[in-house]
Amino acid sequence: MAELVEIQEMIEKLRDKLHEISQGKTLTDTEVVRASQMLDVLLTEYQRMLNEKINK
């Protein structure tokens, strides 16, 4: 359970960072794309962890 809370916190921090980074930049800006990809990885991992917990 602690892992889920930890990854949720990481997701929220990265969402905030992505929002901050994207201000005044295009969605195809390298920095914006990189942060978005990192967020995608975290969200995918979070979903995998939830699925494992549900299927136990």
C-alpha cells in the first residue's frame, strides 16, 4: 500500500512540473514531451500495481 501512495505522490509532483514546464511552450517542445513521457511511465506503473492488487 505504501508503494501506491508513494507513486501517487510522484505522479502529482510530475503533473505539477509538467504544467509548469509547458507554460509558454508548445506541446511538441522537447522538455514538455520528455516530462509527459515520464508521467506516462509512472501512470502505467501505477495502473499495473493497482491491477496486481485487485487480482490478488
